Amino acid sequence: MYVVGHLAWGYLAGKVSSRALGMEAKASVLLLAALLPDLDLVLGVAHRGPTHSLLPVAAVFAVAFILWGSRVTPYFAALAQHSLLDALDTMGAELLWPITTTYYSFPLAPMGGFVSLTLEWTGFLLSLMLILKAKEVQKLLKPDPYNLLAIIPLAALLYNAFIWDLPSILIIPTATYLGILFLPVFADIRAFAHHGSE
């Protein structure tokens, strides 16, 4: 899955679980969590290897559940969807590292294929409807230090759009998410600069 798909499905997984629990989840944190497994690209370790394993994630979140209760559930959902969706590709993911280094693949949606791109667009459209319904853009435009976390998904989208081979069919979803993420980062930087000049 491309960056926009992981952002869309991560946002959806986080927001649906937060609504089921009757709580509010920070969109910028959900979007960051949705991309965390791809830290392997920055760390220079095997792609879709240990950073995509559900076991370390479950261990870390077990401690987080003990400390903060169900409030961490949306962020767990946003993060876990990444590895599960990557496992739908032919490459798969090391879902059970360190127990095994097997790449689990359930090749239902090879990356760039019809099913994969349909999943990307479906996630994008559903997330966009939820973003609009939840008035998420208005929330993101209010100064909040958490909004600066959107710099990471913003950079990932830019990398995906200009460095990686992004299919032209995903330009609209990618550009839309770029706009959604650019606004809060710009608003927060502007607010911090304004406060600093006073």
C-alpha cells in the first residue's frame, strides 16, 4: 500500500475505534501511528521486517493499556492496520518477528494492482467523508503542539509523490492529504512564530 492508503486506513481504524469507545483521538497522532512501521526505510533495516511485526507492537501497547487504559486503542488500531494491509501484498510482512522471520503474505492485493488501488481509493473516500463529518480540518487548524506531528506524514507523502513511483491514479488522494496535512503544520508554525515575536 502507498502512503495515502496507510494514512486513510489508519485514520479510519483509529477514528472508528475511538468512536466505539466514546472518546476523541488526535488525528495527527493517528496519522503518525499509521506510518510508524515504515521507519525501516529510514533506519536502513529490511523493509517490512521487524518494524512490521505485530508482536513488539502488542507488547508496547500492553504496557500502554496498563498505564492509560483504552485511550490507547485508537493508536494501536492505526498502527496495526499498516502491517496487516502490507501482508495483503505479494511481498508480505514479518508479522511474528522475533519468533519467526517468515514474511507472511496473503496476496489478495498486489501493490499497484486493481484490488490494491481500489483499497487505496476506498480508504481515501471513506476517510475524507469522516474527516469532513468530524470537522477534522477545523480541529487541525486550531493551534496544538500535536499538529506538528503531521510533518512526518506530510514528508512521507511528498517522498511518495516525488521520489517514489506513485501511480497517477493516486495523485488526487495524495494531493488532498498533502493539503489537509500542510494546513495545520503551517498554522502551528505561524502561531508559534507570532507568539515568539511578541
